[in-house]
Amino acid sequence: MLLWYEQNLCAPVFNDFRGHRVQFRPESFAHLIKLFQKGATIEITKPQKHIERIRNGQSTNAGFGGYEAYRFQRFRSLPLIIARPNVVLELIAQPVVGKKRTGDTLYIKEFLNVPASCKFEILVCRRVAQARLEVVTCHPQNHGNYSRSQYRQIYP
């Protein structure tokens, strides 16, 4: 799975409708599939270390507590979310109270003719330069769960 991810998502260049480059990093793989610690339902920490161990053959599936297979199955749709989102939101400001947001740009895609649990997909990105973003994670969720006081809609 890691090899497929690196070849098909990390290696190509993806540009959004503004011409901004959206880049997948190997370190994000663990978050994108929600890779769990062995014997737990908690995500792994230090993803870079685990990615290196997988690449070197030092870690296998037995070294982890599983992952959310649904997330890997949706990897093929990620370039489509970047190329043709239904909505794009940008963070106005971090919340004063509560959990800090890891991403500042949300690409939201609504898929038709799919089960309700697969209807929305949100690609969370972090701005790293004027016209460059890095993918943090992706998850299914209705975009109505994002506060209009924290985000502004930049597209459409």
C-alpha cells in the first residue's frame, strides 16, 4: 500500500483550480489510512519512523493494530477532490478554545450515487508556501460540521 501511495500520489504533481500545487508526503500515509498502534485503537505516533521501518522491511502488518481499509480504498478519488472540489474552505483563525486545526485548507467533494457514508470526502491540507499545500489527512464527513466563524468559503 505504501509503495502504491508513493508512486501514485506522492510522485505526481497535482494542481488545484487556482494553480496551487497540492503535494502528498510519505509521512502523511499513516494518517491517511489511520494506522493504529499494535494492540490499540490509537493512531501511531512518529509516522516518519514507521514509514522508514516499513520501507526497510523492518515492520509488517503484524507490527501494527490495523488501519481503516475504507480510507485506502478511497485513495484513487483523492486527485479528483483536488481537481474538481465542490467547496473549498480556508481557515480564518485558529479556535480560541478547543483543539487546534492541523490544516488550513479543506477541499470538499460530494460524490453522487454512493452510500450515505461515502457521500462526502474532505481533504485537509496545510499551506507551506504561497501556492503550495501539503495533504494532512482525508476523511468522510459533511462539510456542514465546519464552523463558519473559523472558515471562509473561497470556492465556488
